[in-house]
Amino acid sequence: MRVWFVGAAASAGLLAFGLAGCSEGGAKTKVAQAQQVVVEAKSVTASGCVRPVATTSCLVVRGRAGGYYDISTASPAPDPAKGVAISLQGKDAGKNTECGRQLTDVRWSYLGIQCAAPAASASAEKAEKKAG
């Protein structure tokens, strides 16, 4: 009987100790530790033609690997209607948007290289010529 009582007391003590680690204080400590993790943004340099994404208000530039960089945060934003390529530098913090890899702190300049008409615009012009 005495052995059972000592075993039960030890189990209760371990249970209480385990639950103390799950209290709000323990959770806050873990959250505070998680918030201290900072993702260092990588510097990105790219060049190409700026394209608006039709169903959104995003502006994108195609990267070297074929993916798209979302440069919608650029202020001032490049004007895709000019049809001129840009050179850009920005920070990639690892966030993807519906338009591509988001760049922040975007600095850009026009290159003076003409871009081809976007495929959607070219097909729209063909449709207008056939209708007209």
C-alpha cells in the first residue's frame, strides 16, 4: 500500500510539472523565442520588361530562372505602358504573392530597350483588325 502511495504521489508530481510547462507563461516564452527569428532578405538584381498581371494590380518582371518577381511595392512604379525594359535591385525576404516572389525596397531605372508587346495585347489587336 505504501509503495502504491509513493508511486501515485510521484506520478502526480510529474503530471503537475508537465502541465506547468504548458501554461500560458510557457507558451508566451516559446512565442517570444519564435518572434526573435529574423529572416534576412537576399539582395536581388534583375532586368526585363515590366508586365501587369491581368486579374490583379501586380506588376511583375521575369527572373533569370523563369519565375516572376512581384515589384508592386516599387514607389514610384515603372510604367508598363512605356514598353521599355528596366534594371532593378530589391530585397527578397522569401514571401510569395499571387503574382510571384515579392521584392521590397525596389530601386529601378529604365534601360532604353524596347519590349515586345504583351501576348494578350497582340491577340486583342488581331481580334480588332478582324472585326474592323
